[in-house]
Amino acid sequence: MSSVRKKDQHPHKLTILDLALDVYDHTTNVIKNEKIFDPKFKSLIDKMDLEASLIYHYCRSANEDYDNRVPEEALVRLELQEQAIQNCMWLKTDIKLSQRKFHLRARKVCYWTELVNTALKAIKAWHISEERNYKEQNKNGL
């Protein structure tokens, strides 16, 4: 029987906030490379930076600032999740636009898009779960 050292074990499964932060980190690292992202196209670069940061901010706010057990707060929380989902979709669109404009390698685009897709799937699953819980609570008069 073999054992894994405690320091070699994964501390926990990635959370939605970890995934959103990974998207932001990767986005900012890619767009700051002036060899690829020509500063003449500042508006697209700034838009991508904003979208990536908003994904994290909306998820963090939904997770930490609003209680899904309070009906009014649950609705705000669901709306913040929807905004995070929308920003994931916009970022994916802008990654595709950047591929054409800045001649990004396909491998870089695939990796970046997959990071966004992973976060998007997790946020959608979170949203669907909480939306189902909200409807169930309201149906039961809670």
C-alpha cells in the first residue's frame, strides 16, 4: 500500500472563484504582451481586461455579498451569476476577434478559450442549481 505525502496532495477542488481568477490571470498575461497585442487596438485590449475582471468580480460578489436563503438577495445573486456568464461569452467572442486581428496561434487560443469554457460551465452549473433551489423555496412558501 502506498501513501501520498500530505504536501503532495491537492488541497481542494478548484472553486468557481479559483477558475474565474485563472481566467483573469491568463487574460492579463496574454494581453500585456505588446509583441502580440498591438497597443494601437487599446479599446479591444481594455475591453478584454474588463470582461475578465468582471467575471471574477460578479462571481465573488454573488458568492460573498448575498445570501441565497433571503429571497431578495437570492435574486440579486442569480443576476450577478448571469452577468458573469454573459461576460464569459463576450470574452470568448473577443478572443476569437483577437485571433484574427493579432494573429494569435491556434494553440494559445484553444488553451485560453478552454479556460473560459471551464469557468463558464462551472458558473452555469452554479446558477442552474441556485435557480432551482430558489424556485423550490418559493414554491414551498419559504
